[in-house]
Amino acid sequence: MPSTLPLGDPAPADGLLPAQAAEGAAGRDFCLYVHIPFCAVRCGYCDFNTYTAKELGGGASQDEYAGTASAELDFAARAMSASGLPERKLSTVFFGGGTPTLLPAADLAQILRRADRLWGLEAGAEVTTEANPDSVTPESLALLAEAGFTRVSFGMQSAVPHVLKVLDRTHDPERVPLAVQWAREAGLKVSLDLIYGTPGESMADWEASLQAAIACDPDHISAYSLIVEDGTKLAARIRRGEMPGIDDDDHAAKYLRAEELLGAAGYSWYEVSNWARSEADRCRHNLAYWRGADWWGAGPGAHSHMGGVRWWNVKHPAAYAQRLATSVSPAAGRETLDAETRRMEHIMLQTRIIDGLGTAELDADGRQAIAGLIAEGLLDGAAAIAGTVRLTLEGRLLADAVVRRLLGY
């Protein structure tokens, strides 16, 4: 969740949504994202809306955050009901950050209980929290599982100390297998997040990280290419020439190696940056984003979406808390997407996942582009003949370019 908020229209203080948000809502999944904006240390590559204790200043407190976030859930339930949204249980809940597990497990459980009380959880609902390996204990993970969490996603990033140092990650890589073991013992599914392409990371370093992740035997692995965001400490270091910039060829080679090693270990891709042991191990919450489901995003800077209506909250925890204390919507702005924009976004997101996109959903120019993309090895020819646009391995490397051509750009 990038820290810079988009431009948009003013959001009403009462939080009421336009009629478009309710149209067809009964047929869409309803999900909840809870942003926990606290970190022990700000990583040099991170552009997310997060704050260390030193950065928070007055008017914001980690100790009071569970109550503040719960207040937004109350506000959300009232606003959705008053806007004519149908009653729906939550299919997924995702606590992201920041580092959600910097809060006591009891606080995360409190927020989840409030969500369950307001909407209920579907049978078998997926409930995930992100965590740093050094921010959990066997006891805290057991408490989360008892509270209803089903899954934990650890920010491993790398197994190589000098790579972690460039990223300003402070955890001991030897802590990762322990954290995974504790989560397993608590009955939680486990995902590991990796980053490739860090300046100074060799192919041998990347292979070591992949092998270390595989050795932990998680259910799910995400591998993201490092993006250097303007305004970050890492961007400044590259600009000053202290370290090399990003090499697209290096990124591509490391992605191909990830596919090779993960595939050999029994993991299958289901989204460009995500692999799972089985279909049941795929992250249902992230799939909901890619498939255009409805979600309410609670927390400072969190983004929400319902039926093509998007809105985003004020960034700073103090401003966020102050609005909720006065029963005013924490939303800073919103936008209502027209039909064409929604169609374009659907094509962009659906193309990234293994399910692919129905060829009938493309316009004439998009359908005409398919043959050329197959000839270039970027789309699966057999799938296209059967009516589905599906990326090949080479196509995944150039997913954005493929989507532009399907959209006629």
C-alpha cells in the first residue's frame, strides 16, 4: 500500500456510497483488509504508509489502535447498511502493514472479533496476518490461531545477510525456520515473501534464498522484484552512486530461476508473483483483489473497493483516529469508475492469474492481437483456441506489455 494517496473526489463525511456500489453486490465476495501502520524499523526500500514509534509523534498510539480500528469497522457496517449494501459474511480477512504482529496478539484478536460480530465469517474463511519473523513467538501464534486466524505470511525477503542489510531488514535469517515451525505447531498455514533484484544480490544469493524458503516447506511463496520507489532511502543511495541501480535482465533471469526451482519443489504459479503447493493453498484474499471482489480497507491510508467505487483513508494515524473519534469518515477521497475503466482494469488483473481471461471479454483490437502474442511465445496457443487468454512463462516476464497490446495500446 504505497504512502502517496491518489487524487480523487471529496469523500462524504457520513461515508455513504453511491448506488453503483450496491449493484450486483450480492454476487460478489466481501473481504476485509486491516492496515496496521507500525514498524519497529523503516526499511530503506519501503514506500508503504508505515511509522516507527519515533515517527508517530503525538495523537497516535499503538496501545489504542485496536480500539480505533474497531471503531472504523463499526462505521463501515453503518455506512454499508445505509448505502443499501446487502448483508454478506466475510470470505477473507487480511491484516497487513507495517508489521501487524507488533501489536499484541490479543489486539489483533479484538479487531477480528469485532469484524465477526458485525458481519460474520463464512465457513472456512481465510484469515491472514503478515508478520516479521522476529515479531512472533510460539505463544503469540497459538493465540492468533485460537482467535480464528488461519494463515500467516512472513516477510522473509532473503536468506543472505548482506542482502538483508541493503534492504535494512533486521531479522536474523536463521529465525525464519523457527517462526515457520511455530506457526505450523499452532495449526496455521504459512506463506513466505521473498524479494529479488536487490543491489549486490548475485544469482547464487538468490538461489540460496529460494532454497532456504523451500526448505521451510511453506504452503505458499511470493517472489517480488524489487521496485525502487522515489523518496525512499534506497532510491537516494542509488542516486548518489553508492550502489548499482535495477537491472531488468537480472530481474528476468532471477524470475526464471524462481520458476525453475519452485516448480521442481512442487509449487505452481497462480499469479505472476505467487506460487502455491495446491489450489487450496492459494491466497484467496489476494485473488479477491485480482478478481474484482468487494473489500473494505480499514486503517490509515487503507484503500477500499465496492462495485467500481474506490476510496482511501487519510494517511496519518493521528488524523485517522481523530476523525473516527468524532464519527466522521476517515476517507480522504474517492472515485467512481466508469464501465470502460472497469473493463480495462478487469483485463489487466485477470490476465495476471492462471485462470486467464476469456477472449470474448476483449474488443476486436484485443482479439486481433492474440495471434501475434501467441507467435511471440507470450500467450498459450492451446488455451487461446479454447477461448482463454493465458500467459506463458515468457509472457509473465512481459505481462504489462501483453496487457497493453490486449487493450490496443
